[in-house]
Amino acid sequence: MKTTEVYILGGFLGSGKTTLLQHIIREEKVAGRKIAVLVNELGSISIDSAIIKKEGVPYTELFDGCICCTISEKLEAQLQGLLSSNDLDAIYIETTGAAHPVEVVDSIMSPLLVHQIQYKGIITVVDLSRWKDRRELSPQIRQLMIEQIKHADIILLNKADKVIEEEQGSALFEIQTLNNKAFCVFTNHCKVPLQKLQKQKIHNIKSEKGIKHTIESLQLQTILYTFQQPVKYELFENWLKSLPDTVFRIKGYVRFTHSQYPYLFQYSYGTPVMLQELMNMPLNLVIIGKELDQELIREQLQQLESNQE
């Protein structure tokens, strides 16, 4: 009986998981393999799905929680649906930044699926800039990042160009101290040959029931805001600069007054990235962070739309 490879893509918010997924999809296409993608979102709407749709691969989504916590029971049904509807070589699961990798593995190892899938391990993406400054984060989030590293089979030390060589060496030493069995590689924009990842051996992973890194325990919040009209770029930029350090990730689509079509906007650890689209997209913005004044942020965004001066 044919089995389908299953890869788990992990890493904290904004580390580069979706960028990695895009690279993987393109390389799998070149290799002529049939794959599917399952994306888990913290909020009630997916921004990443619009990116993945462009790649033309089957995909499904899980909303409003982590695979490892509140919606683990839905994962089995979603995987079963992908397997029954498609003749697949591989499925890639992109977890939320709040997911504990061991519990994700537990979720996919269903008795109903075990003969259909071949578990290929956890690929964890680490943002080196955030790792360098991790002591500024809460103890719960620091511990989650450590857990994501400890249980990885492959670790991408991403955004290597954002830190100096000495800091790269220090990070590599610290991370290999936590996990000396994982294959580690420095990357920029998660660019690494897919075959290099697929050839790595996975190590046995022990279930750690009772470790529950829920959204509540990490105190992460998600805010969904839908723009009704374009905003002025300068005002939007000023708003970004005013955000507290506890905003970890923003992603979505924003249309500015000077442009006909919206921009795909991503913000991670204080660094914004924008790419103009060539078609209209839903103007949804997802903000993820900790100790956020949700009412104030919504008011600020509304003011951006109403005050164009």
C-alpha cells in the first residue's frame, strides 16, 4: 500500500514557515511530485491560503486554535479528506507559531491513518534575530521556542544575514546544545534545497503528554481587522512605528491610496515587508502578539481609514 510522506513545519511566529512552504511547493512541482498542504491559523481567517492558492496545490485549513490544543480532533478528519481525495506523495503541515511539535506529532499519529502515512519529521525554523533577543520575551514563549528546537529533526537558522558572524556561531552553539541530533543549516529567506531536507534521518520522538502550550498559557492574542477603504502609506508607516514590542507578527493585505491593487504585507519582529499584488484581494489584516490593547489598535486602524490628512 502506498504511503504519503508527512512533514511538520514548525517555528515561532514570523520565523519564515510560510516562505519555506512556498519554496517547498515550487521544488516539489519541479520534481513532479503531488503534494498537499494543511495550514493551521490562530485566528478565524487565513492570509497564507491566498498565497498557497497561487501555487495550485490541494490545501486545507484549521482555524481558531493550535493543532496541538483546541482543534486536534479536527486534524484527523482533514488529513483523511486530503488522502482520500488525492493521490499524494507528501503532505506538509504548517503549524501556528504557538504549536508544541510533540503534540502535533501525537495528533497526526491516528490509528486510522498510521498505515497511510510515513512520518518524515519536524522542520523547525528559527529567526536568529529573535533568538538573539529572546530574553526580552516572556518565560512561556522562551520555553516554547526551546521546545520547538529540542524536538526538531531539521533546524533552519533563518535570517542569517540579520546577525553578524559571531552571533551566528553563538546561536549555532546554543541550539546544538539543546539538540545535538538535528541537522542545522543557516538560511536566508528559508532557501535550502528540498532534497537536502528530505534526505535527513529523523530521530525518535517521545510523547510528552501534559505539556500544553495553549494560546491562553502563552498569552498570545489575535486581532482580525478588515479595511473598508485604502489608507495613506505615510500614516500606515507611522502606525507601525508606534506599535509596542509585544506585537510579534502582522500579515495581510493593505491597499494604499497611491495604488490600484493591495499589497501583501508581512511584519515580523519590527521588520515590515511588502509585495504589491496584481489583483484585488480581501483587505484582511491579522495581528498576533501579547498584552495588546485590542480596542486601541482597532481605533488606530479605523482612524487610518478616516483620516487621510
